[in-house]
Amino acid sequence: MTAVIQALDAFEILDSRGYPTLRVTARLDNGDAGTASVPSGASTGRNEALELRDGDMMRYGGKGVLQAVSHVNGIIRDRLMGMAAFPQEPIDTTLIVLDGTENRSKLGANAILGVSMAVARAAASAAGVPLYRYLGGASATRLPVPMMNVINGGRHAQNSLDFQEFMIVPHGAPNFAEAARYGAETFHALHELLHEAGHSTAVGDEGGFAPNLRTTEEACELIVAAIRKAGLRPGTDIALAFDPAASSFAKDGKYVFAKSGNRTFSRDELLSLYNRLLEAYPIISIEDGFAEDDWEGFRLQMTACGDRIQIVGDDLYVTNPRFIRKGIDTRATNAVLVKLNQIGTVTETMKAVQMCRDAGWGYVISHRSGETEDTFISDFAVAMGGGQIKAGSLSRSERLAKYNRLLEIERELGPAAVYESPFLTH
């Protein structure tokens, strides 16, 4: 018997940065319910779906989301009342049509996504299966390899590093539980090294340390030293990954490292820097190495090293099938960062993932810098089976909640759980 939507309720909560976001609960006529909280980005692509903010400077500096809340509790609720909670696609199609804009600017991508996620959770409950099984089917058994942000820079920290994220990737672990241990022990070893060197051990938006280091190379040296200090093998047990977020330091066709001394790089010079780093350190993935409109930069990087490492587009694609198709046709990258709130619904995100699968590309399910305790992306990563997740560092509970949920899923799956590196061919 199909369960139908009986009620939707949204209210304003705070994300991990102390800014407002939405929490939405969907209730079904059979008594099942699902609740979801919506993340928010700091480093955002210009083509992302619109996150609706109130603009009322008397509340939260204009960042309130009461309009989005009212859309859920009004026009969206009225339209979805009585609709079957599953399958998911008719729900999401109704939301898209109800909004009627390309970038979800009428109702707000935050309002739409909150409803989409909450209904998916309620439907999974009604079906009597975990969310990862509801979205991914019986084959959803692969745990993702985590990309753990251990040093923050760029827009995620008030320090001297221009690159936004320096990550460790425990792809050599035998299972997810050991991957979590590898990551945590390396994180604590890095804490000790930073403390011994007199650096700050305060953390940035995503839980990684935010020291004032002189260069990108110094950050890499410290991370490699931390891996060794934890008794692990750089490159074999744990590799490195970057998210420079190059759009944040692109200016007038150049790349300006303003935080670390105003050095200016041309496209070719920046590519040369990446190539030098690849030769010196066990790096297996670079995300957003060039600005979101610098397609040629990405193509040159693919030609130079796309057969050796994963090259990920985030701002370049904003989880939008139209831009992903362009990337596939032009061979701009070989992987996509996938964020639910960049496009606005669960169904559209799943279609973006399917495009990556069809192209033989990698895909990384990702959090945002403004997060909540919601663990939807953990289940979603297992459901999509791509073997990669980007959920932040080994501190701050809104990040650790994702890892703890994955530990729970691995335990639940038991012997059926699969943990394997997507990077073994590189």
C-alpha cells in the first residue's frame, strides 16, 4: 500500500557556522516521517541553484531563511499533500515545476532540497529499509573512501594559505573502520607536529587545522610527516588530495596568491606548480585547480596528468547535467564533485551521478562548509556506489557525524560491506 504525504513542516535552525538554514519534516499518512537539514556553501559556483536568503538586515545580517521556510509550509506543502511518497522522481519533478525557474530562485533551492531529502527519508522509513538501500537498491554495499580535510586555507580559514583544502585519503585501508582510524591518528599526529613547531592548532570551517604556513609545499611536508608519525605509509596507506578552489584566487585571467604574498601565476605557471607538487608528493586528486570559467586550464591539466590522477570539477559543473555534459564532451576532467544543494533535488543529483557512471568518470559525494548534523550524504554515498566521499576533517561533530554514520552502515552490512580504492589504477 502506498503511503502519501500528510504534512510538511519546516523551521529555521543554525548551521555549523552559526548561520540560518532549514530543517524540514515530512509526515506520511501511515505514521512514518523523515527529517532533513539543508547545508550551505561558502565557496560557491556562480551557476549553483539559488539558496534563498531573506535579505532582512535586522535578522542574522540578512541571512535569514524565513521566506524559504514559508514556501515549505505554504505553497510546497499545499501542492504535495496527498501525493505518494515514492517513487522519488514524481515528488522532485513536482517541486521543479512548482518553482518554474532554472536556478530554483522562486522557492529557493534550500526549501526544495529540504523537502526532497525529507520525503526520501520518510519513504525509506515507510519501505522499512535504510536510506542507502532505498536510494541505491540491494547492490548498495560499497563504503566510500573519505577525503579528509586536515589543513584549511582559502575562504575556509583566516590564514596565509591560498589553497582551500589539503586532504588525506586513506585509500589503502582494508575497510572503512580502519580508514577512519588511519585518518584520526594522522590528524592527531599533525596536531602534535603543528604544536611542536609553534603553529596554531585552531581549526577552520571544515575542521582542519588553519596554521599560517609559508607555502603549499610546507603544508604537504607536514602532512606527509604526520602520516609517517602515525606509523602509516604515504601514498600506500594514505595519499594526499587538494582542493585549491582556484576561482577564489582568479583575477583578470591570472591567478593571484594574495594570502601568501601576492604572487601572480599565469594558467601555464599554475599548471607547472601542480606538476611540481605531483612529482614531489603522493597526490592522487586535485579539485578545482583552475577557475570555473577556465575550461582550457582543466583540459591542459587533463592532458598533462589525467592518466595519473583524478581531476575533479566542482565550481566548473555545480552538479548540473548541462555542464557535466560539456565536460564529458570536451574531456575537461575525469571526475565530478557532487553536492545535493548545488542542483536542488535528490533525483537531479542521482541523474548527475548516472552521467558520470556512463562516462566512466569518478564522482565524489560532498558536504558543504556550512553543515549540520544531518548524515544524508553518508547514506547517499553508499547508495551511489562511487567509492568516494568528502565530509570534512576529524574534528567538529557536524563532520564526524558523517563518518560515524558510515561506521554504522559498515557494521550493519557486515560481510557484504565493500571498501576498495577508486585510485588503484593511478
